[in-house]
Amino acid sequence: MRVGVLTGGGDCPGLNAVIRAIVRKGVQEYGYDFVGFRDGWRGPLEGDTVRLDIPAVRGTLPRGGTILGSSRTNPLKAENGIRRIKDNLVKLDVQALIAIGGEDTLGVAARLSDEYAVPCVGVPKTIDNDLSATDYTFGFDTAVNIATEAIDRLHTTAESHMRVLVVEVMGRHAGWIAIHSGLAGGANVILIPEQRFDVEQVCAWVTSRFRASYAPIVVVAEGAMPKDGDVVLKDGSLDSFGHVRLSGVGEWLAKEIESRTGKEARTTVLGHVQRGGTPSAFDRWLATRFGLHAIECVHDGDFGKMVALRATDIVRVPLAEATAKLKTVDPKLYQEVGVFFG
Ligand code: F6P
């Protein structure tokens, strides 16, 4: 059997670990052949491939990014997209496709599988950890560690200059990175997209922190919004899946805090630093297990499924179910961490 593999959406630490596990088990245990598709769905759409065998995956376990390249290409929007993908799979003699991606990449895999009989298996990746049906996605742990380390470092500058330091983290419409790194890094305010925030309340927390002779760290998720009105985003354009490019709330909030409290406030936008570099040990472990189970799914002919983590087990869930709704932060969890604000 010949199996195609692609990585779509934003890159994420652990992608190479998944690819390596798929290839190692596929070749060693099942005697499969592999084809790497370049740049997410652009690869099968244009028949753009890269060699994928055991030598190609050697040494890639600790490497960030993806050896296959990635993109946010949406083949459902391309002219004759489905037809072209199907034709290319036949031409390349690919009998199964493993798509490693987030909500968008896997959403395409679900439709190809359920509506167009393309045999797909999905592997959930995203630093945002916002895919329902899996307890964790790989990449999230690394991103949280990077953000936590940044917050730890920012504390010292905040204290030395008695400034407010606002740290803007990624996560799109989910506050997972913000709440995990904010709690781990001892932030004094954590703002998440799931709950609109009151700027006056944020300023009250900032002021109470200064009153205790400490400088506040405010962690704000890029998708967080104030109660009244919207923030001005830096870019605000849409990607090919219709998602708005976020970022800008950190700058906006620092200005508001400065003008309302009279305290100097600066912003650090962590941006793509959170997606880069070597994966954490947990992400290597999770990504590797996902890869092993994904190729097992292919071997069992169990298509239209996504591998998922439930507690410590890897299970299979329907792709359609996995991409149906976003996993966001429960208000109760947010309330729980509120004891540390101010
Ligand atoms: O989904 C991962 C993610 O890093 C989000 O947290 C962020 O909003 C988005 O991707 C940024 O995408 P891009 O790198 O394409 O601008």
C-alpha cells in the first residue's frame, strides 16, 4: 500500500515526530510505501510531492516545523479542487491519506472522507489546543512552556522598572495558552477570548498589584475582547478558511492601562516564537503515539477517523465529530484561577 502524508495549517512543534512515527511503523511493520505531499492541501491539489522514507525522517524527532512544509490552502475553494485531488491520488497510486492538522485541515479531511470517499485518517495538531474530541493536541505543551518562560523573564523587567508588562499570547478563539501559561508564570491578570473583559477591572487589578509594591504582568490572549466595543487589530485580514488574523489587543490594552492608571505599560507579543523550535518531551511523546495509531488506523482500513488522546489512551473518533465544534475554556476553570488576579 502507498500512503500519502500531509501537514496543513500553522506549523507546530511535534509535526516531524508524527511523520517519523507513521513512516517507521508503516515501513517496518506493514511494508508500506509513503509519499509526502508538500504544503498541506496544496500538495495533493497540485500533485506536488516529496520523498518520504526512513532516511528522510532520520534525525527529525527533535526538529520543529515540518519537513513536508505547510500552508493554509483550502482545496474546497479551488476550482475542481476535489476532482484534482482524486485524480492526483490515482496518478500517484496513493491509496490512503493521513492529514495532520487543526480544525481547518481536518475539516477538509472529514469532507473528503465522508462526502467524496477519499480514504483519510486525521491527526490533531495545534498549539491552540482547541480541538474537541481530544484532551490535548501536540504542540500545545511546547507553546505553553515557551510562553511561561517568557513570562518568568518579563517579571524581572517589570519589577526592575515598576512597569506593567502586557504579554499577548496566541490561541485564536480559545484561551488555553493564556490560562495555562498565565497560571504557570504567576501572571496577575489573565484575559481569554471566552469572556469579554472589563478594562476598569483590569486597571483595578493592576493598581492593587502596585499597591502591594509589585509590578503586574497581564497575559492577554490574542482573541480576547473588551466588554464594550472592539479592539483595533494590527492586520485583520482573512485567511483562505475565513479566519481573521488576530493580534493587536496587547498594544491596545497597554495604552488603555497607561492612560487610565498613569503607570507605564509595555507590550510583548510572543507571536510565532510560540510555534517554533524543538518540541517538549510531552509533545514528542504524544505526537509519536498519534503517528503510531494513525498508521494502525490505515492498516485496519478504519478511515474517516481522527486519533485522539483520552486520559492516557489513544482512541479513534469520527473526523466529522472531531471538527464539529471548538474546545474552549470552561467559565468554571477561568473562575478557579481568578483568585490570583490583582
Ligand atoms: O492556529 C495556530 C495559530 O498560531 C493561532 O494561534 C494564530 O492565531 C494563527 O495560528 C496564526 O496564523 P498565521 O501564522 O498563519 O498568521
